[in-house]
Amino acid sequence: MPPKKPTTEPPVLDPVVLADLTPGDRYDLEDEADLEGFGFVDLEVDELALSHASVFGSRFEGVRADQAELRGATLTEVVLERVDVPVLRGVRSRWRDVEVRGARLGSAELYESTWDGVHLVGCKLGFVNLRGTVLHDVAFTDCTIDELDLVQSSATRVSFTGTRVRRLDVQSSTLAHVDLRGADLHDLAGIGSLRGVTISPPQLAQLADLLARDLGITVED
């Protein structure tokens, strides 16, 4: 008998390959900038100002800023490695083929954005607000997340591998091929919006109390 075909589709992610980058400095970082083929290494700035900027084929490595403004920015084929930003504002930004590796982000306001082909690896994230965001082919690998807000979002082919999520909120979201089997979930809001999610048998047992409470079921001896 042939093996059963998996019903949960994994994210489709292409590696971001960057070469022959032009060294960049703090003076290249400004609102509405048009950056292509830049490499920013070990920069420390008060504010990473890239509001409504276009960033293509570039790498930010070891960049530290008190805050980052990416409102309305477009990031395409970009690598963010060991970026340390306590406050990130990227409302209505567009991320396509982006790798985020070893980053530390405190509060990330990214609602009503578009993520397509985004891979986060080994990141420590605080509150991540992706409300109303459209996510396609997104993976969280070996990350820790305090709170992930996906309220009213649309997520397709999103996976969590070796990732700890203290609180996940999916209320009123539309989900398809969202794989939570590799997530260590502590709290989950939006039980009624879990259609399209894949969980493991141990997770089902873990969520039993939440399911019963949401459905108004009383469990007692």
C-alpha cells in the first residue's frame, strides 16, 4: 500500500543569494530611499529610517538601532542577520523573499502588511503584530515569540519548527496549511478560527480545555 500523502503543504522558500554588495553606511539609510545591492555591516544608529523605501538584494548584518521605521517599505530578496531593534514599525510594508536570522525584535508593529516567502530563523521576538496581514510561504524556525497576533490575517503555508510561542491569537483569521506541530504553544486565542491548521495529537490533548471552554462544554466527573 503506498504511503499516505501529506495533506499539509509546507512553505515554499527560495534561499536568498547575495553577492558583490556595495558597502553601505548610515547616510544611505533614509526615508523613501531606493537601495539595491547594498551591504550594511555592524552599524549602530539611533533610528533605522526606511519609511516608504525600496530595498532590493541587500543585507543588514549586525545592525543595531533603538527603533526602526519601515512603514510602507518594500523589502525584496533581503537578509536581516543579527539585527537588534527594540521597536520596529513596519505598518503596511511588503516583504518578499526575506530571511531574518538571529534577530532580536522587541515590539514589531507590522499589521496590514504582505509577507511572501519569509523565513525567520533563530530569532527572539517580543510582541509581533501581524493583524490583517497576508502571509504566503512563511516559516518560523527555532524562534521564541512572546506574542504573535494574527487576528484577521490570511495565512497560507505557514510553519513553526522548534519554535516557542507564549501566546498566539488567530481570531477571525483565514488559515490554510498552517502547521503548528513544531510549535510549543502556551496560550491560544481564536479556537473557532483554527480551520486549516494542523496540530499533533499531544497538542490536541493540550488544547482540550480551550476547545471545551470555547464550545461551552462542561467536563466533570
